[in-house]
Amino acid sequence: MDLNPRFRFETFVVGPSNRLAASAAQAVAQAPGTAYNPLCIYGKSGLGKTHLLQAIGHGALGAQPSLRVRYLTLEEFVEQYHAAVAAAQADAFRQSVQETELLLIDDVQFLAKHREMQSELLRLSEALQVANRQLVLTSDRLPAEIEELDERLISRMSGGLLVDLDAPDYETRLAILRRKAEERGTAFAAGVLETVAEIGAANVRELVGQVNKLLAFQAVSEVPLNPAGARALLTGGEEPEEGAAAAVPAPPAAAPAGDEFSAFVSAVSRTVAQSLDAWRARVGETVMRWQGEGFRTGRLEQLLQSPAPPDSEGEIVRFEADVAELRRLAAEVAALDPGASGHARFRDPDRLDEARGFALRLREATAPPPGPSAAFTLEDYVVGAANEPVVRAAKLVAQEPGVRYSPLFIAGPSGVGKTHLLHAVGNALAAGRPGAVVACLSAQAFIEELVAAIDGEHVDWWRRRYRRVDALLMDDVQLVTGKDQTQEELFNLFNALADAEKQLVFAADRPPAQLPGIAPRLVSRFEGGLVVELVAPDRPMREVLVRRLLDQHDVEAADDVVRYLAARPADSARAVQGMVNRALSTMDPAEASLTLSAARLAVEGRAARPSQAQAISSLIPASSGLDPLLASREKLVWDWPEPGDRLIEELR
Amino acid sequence: MSLVNFTTREITCKIVYYGPGRSGKTTNLQYIYGQVPDDRRGRMVSLATQTDRTLFFDFLPLELGSISGFTTKFQLYTVPGQVYYNATRKLVLQGADGVVFVADSQIRQLDENLESLQNLHQNVLEHGIDIRTLPMVMQFNKQDLPRELILAPQELDDALNFRGAQTLSADALHGQGVFETLKAISAEVLRKLSESSATARRG
């Protein structure tokens, strides 16, 4: 049988009479099969057993949509069982029921009529319990009071948790009435619902009936219903007796007929209602409501202690706003760390600041780790003979993360493009698997985050944040040298990610074995994948690099300029870039092309002699096949020393 | 002394029936006990001598249920009327929220009434309470007896009620005036709620 969508925890009004049952039901819905098994809810008709039972179903499905939940009344259960027996499918039926992960059976008191089902239910409950599957039962009386119920079944039903639902008290009745009126979109005059709550109803169904009666009356009546009218309507025309509270000193004529005690209680009720200030009642009602929902109400209780009527409405509004924020924070925290949302700080509006701080820290600590910089891509990475194997390995890693080379360890001196390659791999990994979390950061950032996490006492969250990543790429690993705790964290993270077959890429200024002050267990792990070395770019690579850098700045340059710049000694891509930048900086902004002389001026720091240089360079045809290194300053003296220099030279 | 606990949402009233021996205090309680539905009454504790005189005190707890959201309980006590049980009387009087003085309307009992009233004042004073602030009503019991044996309510009022408390006539044995008295004292006691609810509250 399908669950009724109206019967949810959100629509169940909790009060002292049903708080235990509601909490137990919530606990079961959150973790079926673990908290109370079986859970047995009993209470008189119309107090919300079915509502609560189905709310468990909704709650559990909300938490785990794939859960197999089944809701049956006992009659349906019996009917289905009989049908299965008739079709010789009793075993299949049993099997299917036993596979239910959350079985909700309503109205088990009817077991008295079906003695043959008792042993079936006993067997079923045993099977479910063994398999840690949840059974929830409701009954209109205690199991022990169900006639002719098998002793073993009684003990089993009582063995989990047995909770009762009691008739709602005044506040709960009022809360139910308000909610019902709200649901129907009807507003009653002040005091009407309070009057109905005071009249009292034996159960919620009766209460709803009373609301319906009022609604029907109000719909056809031209004047809004007042409290006295409501009372008259619901109690069959009896107008409330006025002034019956005070007893008169004259001797009573005769013993009053009827229920003296009830008259006394109603007289006391009137006096109490008059005596308790209305604001106290309102604050008290709010206290009850929020206590029912599990919130601390110290602030409001303090309000009740104050003698003069304060701004109680304002206080209530502020309190409820704080509660709303606490709920929002708790929901946010629950999404990040389910265990942390249950903390008392999320139930006490007086600790709102603490809750805010906690959520903020959690938010910071659980934000996705830093990702790769979009500025670096594999396409931009200049490939040459020297780095070709490394780039090939990087591309394979990007294609098959966690499978081919994990970890990939890129070693090489500063400026050879390790960082570029690392981020480029990171970007390729992220692009290959949309939604994947790729952490790409320097070891320095990792250390700083760890220190902040230790400082803020949220190392656990910080760890979880990194354990969630789909790939970890770490630059400048040499910086963890001598930092034992970072190494410890890195070691554990490494193992966790490696076990989960996540891709790991590291970069350092030298191969793992040469890294000083790094624990051998880490070194051996770094070496366990593939260690590749990036070397200084060779001349053809430098040429490509120079051309690309010039292109990036939309600067035209003749081949000889490019060749000249590429021929300058540079032990890293960064040095080439620096040189090109220097050349560009000397350019006239109005010009769009870089001349050789300008380049030389920038690189060598003085004006070249165009006549001579060009004269000589023209002697060497571009296609002469001579070693292009001949153009290098180290090999060829272009500039003769000044006479003064020459003099010193000769004096030697 | 307290009445209303807003934190636990409880109203507790302790009402003491005071008066000379044999004036009908226990009879009042017994009548009330008889009228209370089974589910609302606690067990009436009565420590009586073999001759049915109250030896120690009677105690009748009444559960009035939820009133305006407050679980309301009344605790009715009687004191032993005999002069020599003053220590008990003092003890029972401790923490009382209201007093019903049950006077014996018989002419020959007037002195006992006066003596008991003085004793009440003295005991209240010894508890450090200003008698003028303690809610009290007077019940002139046994008004059903032949006229020649009793004093009329007005005469009793003149003789005893120098504080101007509310007075009620009663025939406790038959229940006349019993609940009226209880209502009157309850109203007095509860009226104090609004006046002193800020101060007269138990933590």
C-alpha cells in the first residue's frame, strides 16, 4: 500500500504527549534497523499512529531513496498472505516480505482475530531482526493487552522500544488547530482556536472534526465566529456561564446537582486564564512549541521570569528568526558533515554565534581544494625532443587517470615547465571527467592549509576534503622537507588516494631519491609510479618558445630575430621568457615588429653596430648550413673593445 | 512559597484547612474526595486515631489537569484541631498558598474558634508571613444544626472575621458549601498569581 503523502514528520505536531514516540520514529527513519528494532507504537485511535508510521516510511525514503519500504495494515498483510497461500506462493510471499528493509505494519491489535498469523509474524520479525531490517508496528493497546497474543510475540514486540501516544494536551491541540486552519487557508477570530483547544477533544481526529465544523459554520455565516460562538457550536449550544467563579456567602440552598468537581475545575480554569497574563501564555506556548522541536528556549524562559510585560512579541520574532537561521546552518552543516549537525549548538538560539562560526569554519575547511590554473594547458606546452617523453607520460595520465602512471613524479630544475605541465595535466583531468574534483596546489599551500586546520581544530574536515578528490597534483614537493606532520598527512593521503585508484602527480626540483629530509616511506611511494625528468629546453624548443611568446604579444619578428633570441643561452623556459620580455619592453609601443637591433639592445644592454653586424651577418648566408651557434656571442666577437680597453689589454 | 512554575508549566496550590477540633475540616476533604473522578484524585492520606480524630494531618492531592497549558495540582491539607498538636499544625502550614478557616458554628464552640484563629495567626507569623498577604476564606460549618444551637453567619462574622475575609456557610457533612469554599479559596489564591507571579515563583 502506498504511503499517504500528507503523513510526514513535517506535518506531525509534536507535543509532550507524543514527543517520545516522535523522537523514536525519527531515529528509526534516520537509521532503519539500528536504533530500535522492532519499534512498537501504541495509543488510542486517532492520536496519530498511522501518521507517524507512514512518516517513518517517508523519512527513511527521503534519506535513502533506494530503501525497500513496505507499509501494510495487518488486514492487508493477512489478506496478501492468504492469497499467497491459496496460490501456493507462500514461500515467495515470505521471501518478498523478508527482503523489505523497512516494514511498517499498522493495527496489529487485529492479530487477536488471526491466531494463525501470529506465528507467521513471529517468524517474520525474527528473520527481519537477524538481517538488521527494521520492523515498526502500531497497535491501539499494549501488546500484552492484545487478547490471545502469543507470549513470544509479546516479548518480541516489547523487546525493541515500546512507546505510547497520548491524547494531545492544550498546547499541542492548539498547535494542531492552528496548523489545520493554516492548511485550509482560514483565519479565525482571536481566541476561537484557543477556545476549541480548551474544550478539548479526546483525539486528533475529533479535533480535526471540530475545525471542520467551525469552517463549515464560518463559510455560511456572515459574521466571523467568536470564542463564545465557537464554544456554543461545539458543545451543543451551551453558552459559557459567566460569573460562576465567585462563590456567594449566602448559605447554599441545596447540594448542587451535577458534577461539582467539573464546575470547580472550570471555575479554576477561568481564574487561571484571567490571572496569567496573555503574553505569558503566548510566550509559554512558544516555549512549548520549540521545546517540542528540540530547541533550547532559555531566552524565552528568562522572559517569563521578568515582572513587567516586555516586548514579548518582538522577542518571540527574534527567537524564531534565530531558530530559522540555526535550522539553515544545521542543514548546511549536515550536508558537509552529517555528524556535526546534531551538536547542541544547533539547538540553542543563544549559541547562534557559535553555530555561525562553526558553519563558517566547516565551509572553509570543506570547500573544494584549490584546482589547476586555467592558464596552463597541454596545448600551450611547447614540446621538443628534450621533454617529449615527459609530455607523453603526462598525456597518458590525463587519458587514463589512476591507471597508467600513478604517481607521476616530474623532476627538474626551476623554470623548466614543471608547474605548467602539472596544471596542464590537472586541467586535462578535469576536462576529461566533468564534475571530478582535481586538487592542484603547491606543497607550500598544502602545509599552510594543514597549519590553519590544526589551528582551527578542524583537521578531520580538512582531511576529508582531500580524501574526496579524484586527483591530487602537488607542486614543489621538496618543500615538505623536514616537515614531519605534513609528510605524515601526505603519506596517509597518498595511501588513501592510491587505494582508491585516484591519480597522483607530483613535481619537485629533483628526483625523489635525491630529496633530502623526506621520509623513506614517502620516497619509495613517489618512486613507485613513474619518475620523469624535465631538462632545460634545447635550442629548437627555445625557438618555438620565442616565436610563441612573440605571437602572444602580437609582435612580428623576422626569423633572424627569433634565431638570435633562441640562440641566447637560457637554462630554462622562464629565462627565455624573461629575455623575450626584456626585448619587448624596449620596443616602441607604436611598432608592431621587433627588429634585431632592438632585440640586441635589450638583451646585450648596448646598441649594436648595425653596419658591421649586418655586414658580417650578410657574409653568412642564412642557408649556409653553418652551425647556428656561430651567431652566439660566446663564439664570435662582434664588438671590438674600446681603445681604452685595448690599451689595458696590450699593457698586459 | 510558590504557585506557578513557568518552566515546568505547573501550577501547584497548597491549601490548608485550619480550625478548632471537630469543626469539620476532614469532613470537607472527604466530601471533595467523594466528588472527584477516579482518574483525577490521588490517594487521600488520613492519619486518624481510633476515635476518628485527625492525629497528624489529612492530605488530598487533586489533579485538575491542564489548565491554559499548565498542569494544575491542588494539595489539600487539614491540620489536627486539638490544641496539643501545634507543632504539626505549624509544619503543615509551612508553604501554604491559602487557608480555609473552618469555624464551628455552635455557640459553645465560639471560644475554640477564637483560640484556633489566634493560633493560626501566631503560627503564620512564626513562619515569617504577613497574615494579611495570605489568601484566606472562612467557612461557617454546621449551619444545618438547629438555630438555637448555632450562631448565625452574621454573628460569626462579627465575632471572628475581623480581617474581612470572604465567608461562606456550609454543611460539610452533606456537601453544602464545600465546593463553594474550595472555589472561593482557589480564586483568592490564583488571583495572587497576577499580582505576585513575578516574585512568588519556585525556581
